[in-house]
Amino acid sequence: MSRMTVSLLLLAFAVTGLAMTARAQQEPPPEEASQPQPQPEASMANCEPDRILVKVQPGVDAATVIARYGGTIVRTIPGIDVQVVTVPAGQGQQAIDALNADSEVKYAEADQIVTVAQAGSGC
């Protein structure tokens, strides 16, 4: 395996571990639990919004950038300043692509749990 491949694999595991740790540490602020949740419109009653993670460049107003692409900030992950964002159902990948193309965004990715599949014996 080349050094570059090993480096990329280590980077991928590090990012995955960071995302999993951050997600595991998330707790909604107490005020979120006590506030009534808005009722979805009738046409979207059965559709859950897509959740994505967004990190903006230093000094950039995250709310402004995220709103530009139809997103709503749910909360900020403390310590790493990553925004947990919802977008309308079915528009997650489109929002991720658009945000990643924006120079004010460091990265945008799906908010999901990633697992490592067991590699076959030939690897």
C-alpha cells in the first residue's frame, strides 16, 4: 500500500471518528426540549427533513450562508463549531453539493453514522 493511500485512510478514519464522537456528545440545550415544535405543513407531514453538518470558514456568519441554501441551523456542536442543519426532505445532497461549492464553507456532509464494513481476506 502506498504512503499516500495509508495517509488518506488515516485521515478518513480520523474524520469519521471525530464526527462520531461529536454526534455522541450532542445533547439538545434544555430550552429546545421545552419549546413547542412547529407543525409541518400538510404536504410535508410524512417527510422528515434531511440533516447535514456544515463547517464555515472563520469569520463567516454561518446562519447567513446556510439560509442562502434553504437550511435551518438546529444546533452548533461545541468545540468544533460545526452546524447541525436541516434542509427540506430529499434536498440534502443538493444542499451539500451547493454548500461545498461555496468559498465561505469549509465542508458540508450528511449527518449520518458511518460504520466500517469488514474487509475481505484479500485486502
